[in-house]
Amino acid sequence: MDYLDYYNEVAGGPKAASDRRLFEIAWWGEGLKEAAEFVSRAAPEGATVNIHAHPTHVVHLRSDLKRVPDAKVADFVIHNNLFNPPIKLPTHRTAYVVRANGGALVWVYQREQGAKK
């Protein structure tokens, strides 16, 4: 994963910047393309997807996938922490994480099988 942001050892590197939410990280949408490609590969036909990320215009999904505004009812959630607080979804598991030098840029959550919408 290539990335544009640089956080040196004073900041603790990209991992510390991400983990401690010290700075904006992935503010150009880094990692969103990779996350969308994962969802497009993994999602069954007609699955629902919530984009809880910024910027949203860089997220391109398969045409049969349906975007929904509520993460709680989505089959998949694409989340980055740019302007977004961490989310807790007890019905979802972390399916994929896009990282740069150990720093998490984007998380993809997938609804657990059998979990109610």
C-alpha cells in the first residue's frame, strides 16, 4: 500500500498516528480503493454496503451492491477514521484492514452469519 502521509519517529510513525488518532491519516482517501476492491470480491450478489468513510467519491463498488446509510443494517461497512469516530458493531466482525507501515487506514466490517439486521 502506497501512502501520502508521513509520520516520523517523533510522532511514533504511521501506526502510532493511527492507533492514538494523533493526526489526520489517510485524508486523501488512501486505502479506500483497496477496501472497496475487497468488498467487491467478497460480497455476495446484492449485498448492502455502508460507506462510513471520507472521502466517499473515491469508493467504487460492483454495480449490484447496494449502498445503505445505516451501518447497523449493512452487510459490509467500509470505515476510515478521518472525521469518523471508531464504530462498535456487535453484529459485525473485522474482515479486512488496509495498513501502511503498520498504521490502519481503513477497516472493512462484515456482518456475522446469522446476525439479525
